[in-house]
Amino acid sequence: MIKSPAGTSIITAAAISALLVGCSTSVDAGKSEPKMSGEKVATLVSEKLASTTGQPKPDISCPEDLVGKVGTSTRCKLTAGDGSTLGVTVTVTSVDGDRINFDFEADATASPAS
């Protein structure tokens, strides 16, 4: 579970999945081939989720870079404070020069902590 600094609000991984559906963001990838590092994707998804929920940024990891080609996707993992995990698919929706726009959607079901 993800707790606010005051410890009063709790969001479970299952609840987060509903919040992730249909979000989108973009980044200017620079002058070379449009590609976004997995670390940058994870940061942007985490920031977007935090701003949407008003909660602290969740722990998200994306092991692969996201290539700026419409329809390309990568899988990320959100890990809640209780150790449960939720898969997140990030998919490129458009590319404008070096700017990559993407949506992300969480799996419907979280995996329990091991």
C-alpha cells in the first residue's frame, strides 16, 4: 500500500489500476532517434499518478526503453508498500518529431506480495 506522509490515506495496488487507465503524457526525447529510457518512462508514469491521486509517487520500474513508434509498448511494474505488484503497459500513441506521447494502463489484478 502507498501511504501519504501523514499516513492517513492509503491506496492499494488494485485501486491504482483504475486510476491509471487512460492517462497520457509526453516528453521531448532530444535530437537523436526518438527513444525514452525506461527510467524516464517510470518517472513520468509515477509523477502522473501522484498528481492524479494527490498521493506520493509510487515505486514504478520500467526495464526497457520506449521507442518512439506509434503502437510500440513496454511493460512496467508498480510495487506497493505492502509488496504487492501491478503490471503497467505503456503504449506510444503519437510521435511529433522527437516528442513521444503515450498512454499507460494497469493490469486489472494485482499480484500479492511474495
